[in-house]
Amino acid sequence: LGRGGMTNNHAGNKRYREEVEKTKPMYHSCSTKTEKKGVSELLVAYVQEYGGRFLMKDPETKQWFVGPQNAARKKASQALRETKWKKEEKPGG
């Protein structure tokens, strides 16, 4: 469930981000927190159905382990809320 660094380039994380982008319109069309929570739970379930896992790294052992379901849902909700800020290209470049 970490951010940045090498985890961004992992194939599983790339697919996850693609699924997040596909799910955002549904999430943003929700009018209540309960509906939004339901969408994030659906996203987590879908990711897990295709074999994806939400991993956490133990700070002491440095070993990866499958995180709790609630942490995965919170991470999905966070991703669905995020706005992609694209860097503007400089003229001539």
C-alpha cells in the first residue's frame, strides 16, 4: 500500500491505476459517502478477483504481506479521489 518509488513501475500497480481511472466516473457520480464506499469496495473486490493484492511492507522485517481489507478499501477510496495533474508541455518541447 506504499506510494512512489519502485512500486509505481510494477505491472500490477500499473493495471490497478488503469482500473482506478475506469472506475472514477462511477465514483464521482455517487451522491453519498455510503455509495462511494460501495464503489471502492467493488474496485477492491475486482482487483482481488483478477489476482491483484494490496500489499504492505513490514518496517522491521522489510517483508511484503497482504494488508487488511479495510486498508485496501481506504487506499482504493484515496486513489478514486485523486486528480491526475498533468504537467504542461513547454512550447517547443
